[in-house]
Amino acid sequence: MGSAAELAAAVLMMLAFPCLMLAALAPSVPVFAAAAAVTYLADHYLHRKGSYLVNCLSKVRAGLSIRFLIRQLLLILLLARLSLADNLIYYGAIACFIAFYGLQAPHGALTTLIRNRRRMPVATRNIDLAPRVRIPDAPPRALLHRAAEKMLHLDLAAVVGILAAVALDSAVVGFVGIGSTVLLGLLYVLALIPYVRGRRIPPDAEKVLEAVDGWLSDYRPETMLYFSGSKDSAYQVNMWLETMERLDTRSVIILRERAILNSLASTTVPVICVPGGVHLMNLDLSTVRVALYAANVGKNIHLLRVPTMKHVFIGHGDSDKIASVNPYSKVYDEVWTAGRAGRDRYAIADVGVRDEDIVEVGRPQLASIEGVRGEAADGRPPTVLYAPTWEGWDDNPGNTSLLLAGENIVRRLLTADPAVRVLYKPHPFTGTRSAQAKAAHQRITALVEEAAAERAADPRHTADTEAQERAAAELARIEARLDELAVGTGTGSGDEAEASRDGLADVARHEEAARLRAEWNTAYWRSFPDWEHRVITGPRPLLYDCFNVSDAMVSDISSVVSDFIASGKPYAVTDSAGLGAEEFKRQNTAVRAAVILSNDAAGLDELLAAVREPEKDPLAAERVELKRYLLGPDEPKSIDRFNAAVGRLARKAETRNLGQESRTVVGGPDVEPADALPAQAASVTGEPEGAGAG
């Protein structure tokens, strides 16, 4: 439903229309003017907010055009009830609105034509298309942004003029308003015409695809990250961007949805967004040898059909959830897991993924996770992070602790003695499917914020106000510069076509942005006291940044737990389904070194004791062992293992392709080439492990 303000605006607008009708029937010019002002202002507010309520009105035949038409008809009714049906202003009003609606047809046609022509078959980033295809500048944003709303609001001049003419008994004022509306509408249409003619017309799809193919032919990418998903799943591809930048091979990222491209984090890797399956199949990807998949989705089939490359499922996290052993994974040539645990999960699940097709490469993204802070010993209250996962696609009580245990966990942490600081960072999908989960999240948020306010009012908790103000000022400076850098990439202005033309990576700016994001993180944590409870949502700070300032974590079965284990810090996991500690550990590898919580949050004292007295932590040794089992050894580094795995599989793909070429030359698929190499499974260092892979 949106915010309370949006709901209030919608209610006011819908109540104002009956008032308009009553004012027209009465008739009362002041009441009509006041009600009309409410409808205009509420409508504008809802559109500026992009409110979901606006879409709801359209679905019940109360869309934008209808609302404006009703207001104009009621104005005509008002004039008739005022006995002005024989007055020139009455006929002028009718002629004005007919002409105004006549102008909306070419206006709508032109805006639609311009948008359709400028929507390219592919959108790109970090690819220099300018030498290969001419892409004209986008029309000014003022012309196309919310164009229908702007056009309709031009009737305001006529409405105000007509009402003023009636109130002042001066037809001249009315005709000035009428003339202004018609003239402005005509000028709006004329301003759009140049963008459907001559050199301002973007190239057709064939030329754009030819340009992209030409770039691919020159660049010759070797490794590809392929991703498809909803806008909310952009984090699943964003987590792999830094890894792609650090590969030893030439990399490219292929996306399937424009919404993902718009949510993609900054990167120097070339990006191609190809929404159409036919266009993807026609791209020249003949040089790609390794394709990496971060999610199991239906659109993967559009690339899996290509035999010249090896296909690898890398996923977007490592956990004991059922998604981590999806039977779909057997369609890939290999499945890469973080450590031995991932391999064992597939063996136990028995879903058709062969052991020889699994490669342990670690988790390159975890390099930034720090170990134990030791700050609690300096007099600072320990920080406990509560990071529940979302409710999932079904109502399994084991999906999330949020519903049954969340409030109990947070209450116990907020009332712990000695005191701790609580950070609450929910999953980005929380509440998207379940209204109960959304309500639980809101209640937990209220608990944390209320406790934060009480602690701030407690004289025992002091704050360095001056230091916080400096940090807040630093945050504002960094954010302003980051905004400048975002605009400088060409993605912050214009439209899709212009962003594709100008969205080239500037390595210096990219490195500056990375440095500024690190500085932003430091400033953020300094902008409030280290004892302040906090609800953390949105893209920043990152989850791993929350790991680094925390001394312990409470979470659910998800990749969050597996990632946190890299820190070596104490953690607790909630047995929301009530399996019992032993069965819960048997079913979920990642909780073998965890404090197990029941839905009443019993067990939190054990977690807090481990934080306050690390030397007496009974699970410390088990966490070290579990870390190696889940994430692999610390040496060689994960990025080195990942690079080695890419190189090995690329050689395997090349061997296969050479073998196919030899068969074709010799005379058919039944002829075995003399120089073809046997298929072998290999470790990430490239050494053979034995025959039978592939």
C-alpha cells in the first residue's frame, strides 16, 4: 500500500472528486477550486513517489487520463449550472478540452515511438560502441520523464483561467488560460518531432547487434559470468564482480534483464545485457571457454545449449539449504563449491551431480572478512548481529527465525546483562512474500529503535558529539563524491542507448570509488556511538562490514552462516522447526560449531559468555575445523584456486573443441582424432586427479 502519506494522499484525492461533483451541482466556484487543487496536488504527489496506489487506480478504471477527464467534465457541468451555457467561455472551454485531447494522441504516439526506437536490443557497459555504431544523444529528460503526466497537467492553465473568469466575470482571463493550455500542448508535441527524424534516430537492432559482435570479435572474451533474475536478486551477481575483475582471463558479464543492469554495482568488466533469447543465441561467443552461472534459472538454457564452452554453477552462497543441492545443477559440466562440505552435500542428496564434477575453489568474496576484534575487552559493549534470512517460497517454519523466534531473540539481547549492542540486518527479501514476516520485521525494528532511544537518554551512555558530527560531515562529502563518480560513468543520465554509448569504465574513477566506499564504511560506524543499537537495511553498509564490527552473530540456515564462519567468531543458529539440537546439527553442517537456539531464544547466554570470555569458549576449536571443512584451506588463497579452476576448465574446453574439429576434418563423428587428449578430472592447480571427468 505504500507509506501512510501515500495512503492519505490517495484517500484525499478520491474524496475530493465527489466534492468536485457536489460543488459543480451546487454550484460553488470556491469549493470547486479547493477540491480541484486537492486532486491536482494529491495526484502529483503520488506520481512523484511512484506509488503502487496509482497502479491500483488504473486497474479499477480510474487511471490518470480518466481522472483528468472527469475533472474537466465537472468543470463544464459547473459552467452549465452557473447558467453560462450560452456564454463564449462555455464554448471556449469545450473547444479547449477537445483540442487538448486531440493533441494527446500525437504526443503519446511520439513519446512511445521515441522510447521504442531508443530501446536497443542489447544494452552495454564498459564497451566502446561509439566507433562502431552511431548512437545520438537522448532527448532532454524533461521531455520524456513522466511525459503523460506532464502533458495532462497542462490543462491547469485552462482550469485556473476558466475558474478565474467566472469569479471575476471576465472572459478575457478565461481565454488567456485556454489559449495557454492549447499553445503549451502544441509546443510540447512540436518539441518531440525532431527526435523521430534524421540523425536523431538511433540505429536499428541489426546494426547494434553487428556492432556488439564486432566488439566481441576484437575483445575475444574467454570467461563469462551469466545471470538472470529479478531486480531484487541483483546482489547475487554483484557479489561476483570483484572476482571477475581479478581473473587472469578476459572476462565478460552477460545479463538477461534490464532491471539487473540498472542495479548492477560498479565494475570494470564489460557487461552486455541481452533480454531477448534469440539475440543471445545470435551473439558471437565462440571465444568463450568457461561460463559461470550464479543462479539456477530457466533462462540459463539459452546459453547451456552452446557446446564450445564449459558450463559451471558457482551459485551465490554456500549453505545447507535445499537450494544448495538443486537437481538442476547436474546440467552443468562442473559445480564449484567452497569446500569439502559442498561436495558432501551433493553426495548425500544424490541428485545426479557426480563427485568428479565437483571442484572446491573456496569463496573469493570472503577475503574482506576480519577475525576477532577484541574490542569488548577495551570496555566497549560486545556487538551482536542478528541477521535472519527471509521467509522463503513456502511456509516451512525452518526457513527463518523471524516469525517464531525473532522477537524473543532481540528482546533477550536488548535486556542482556552485562549489556550488548544489537545490530539488526534482515535479508533484502524479508516480507516480500509473507505478510506475517513483514509484520514481524516491523515489530523487531520498533523494538530495536525504542531500545536505542532509551539507551541514548540514559546518562550512563555518553557520546562524542563532535566526533560524530565530523563523521556525519565526512559521510556527506563521500556520498556527494560517489554520486559525482556515478554520473561520470554515463549511467546516471540520459537513457539506455546513451548509457550504453557512454558507459565506459574509467579505472582511476573506479578505484577512487572503491576507496571512497571503504572510507564511507569507516565514517558510517563512527557517525554514531559504539553502544547504539541499530537497524541496518539497504545496500550499505554491506553484510560483511557488519560482520567485521560484530563480536558474535545470530542467524538462520543460509549462506550468511557459512560466510560468518570465515571470521572465526562465535555464532548461534535458531532451530525454528524444533528438530532438536542433535538432529539439527546432523541435517545442517554449518551449525556443528554453533550455539543452537530454540524459538524462545534459550541458549543466548551461552553465546554471550563465549563473547565475554573467549578463553573459555568451548566451541572455538570446532569453529576452526568447521571453517576448513566449509570454506577450504586458507592457502592457497581462494582467488588463486578460483583462477586455477578457470584456467584448467578452459583448457579442457579447448581440447574438446580441437577434438571436434579433428573429427570433422577426418570424416565424421565416429573417427577418433589421433591428437585428441583424454578427458581428465583436475584439481584447481591444473594437475590431473584421474580419468572419468566430464
